Amino acid sequence: MAGKITNNINVTKLFETIDSIKKNPHLAKFKFRAKNEWVDGTHCRTTIKDFYGAGKEDTSRLQSFILQADEPAVLLGTDHGPNATEALLYALTSCLNTTFMYHASAHGVKVEKLEIELEGEIDLRGILGIDEKVRNGFEHIHVTFHVKANAPAEKIEDLVRLAQKRSPVFDCVTHETPIAVTMTAEPVTTGPRT
């Protein structure tokens, strides 16, 4: 059985997944991973592949996703990719988009167009340690949804609210997430000692 498809999302499988998780809550626990390495200057590379989910280690991805990050020249970089704060905007808008589409599909709303624009304001005085009163991260993020769908404006507003309420990245950005930091240090090998 193919199932009901709305917005190219298999809604039948979506509701089957929800039912499975209700019966077996341990299936809801996922662990996503990323490994980052410095390349040169402000350029670094993040690799994403395997993850844990639905009760087991998932190795179904045949290839890794490689994401480049750098800074623009004005911030002493070489522009090999977006900077980390731009990548945060990417993560936030992607998550809001996906969450909106899941809920629109589940509610039978057919979407013809969904575009989300984000703009984040940041003050470098915090990052550079010039002013301790200035935060390091975004001071404000403005999000604009552009939606064309077979639903009244009130329903679309409800879906935009649901996207915010259920988006994991929106939650991480708007609420404090505990982060445990550990490290290892390796000695630099400079050649044989004399």
C-alpha cells in the first residue's frame, strides 16, 4: 500500500510512525552526530553520516555529507563556505520548513510555495571581547514565511505557529540547551629532539 501522499510526504506512513512511537516510546530517541576538523585559517569542514534512531544504529546513508564553513574576507576568511552563524540560520530555516511541511501535510493542506527568509543581527564587539555587555550570538533573528496553499490565512497562521512550536532547531535557539564539553590534547611533533 503506497499510502496517502500530500506535498510528496507519505501521510499514511507519518501517522503509522506516530502510532509506533506512541506504542514504543524508546523509538523516539535519536542521536545525531557531526565531526568537525580545521582545514586552514578560518576554514573548517564538518562531516555527517551515521546516526542512532528508531531503536538502533542507522548506517543506511551510503555517503557522508560534507559541509564547509569559513568566514568572508572582511572577517579574515577565504569564503569556502558560510560562516557558523549563517549555518545556524540555514539549520533554523530548514527545520522550520520541514516542520511546517509535516504539519501542513498531516492537516491535508496542499502547499504550492513555501519560502522562509531569515535575517540575524550580530554585534562583533561581543565575539571580539571588546564589550562584555554585548552578547556573542545573534541579538535578534527575524523570520518571514511566504506561503501559497489551499488554505485560509488563519490556517496558515496556525501552521506557522506549529512550525515554531514543534521545530527542534527553533527550540534549541529559543531555549537553553545543556552542552557538555570535553577535550583531548595531543603534543605537537616538531621533529627529533637534539
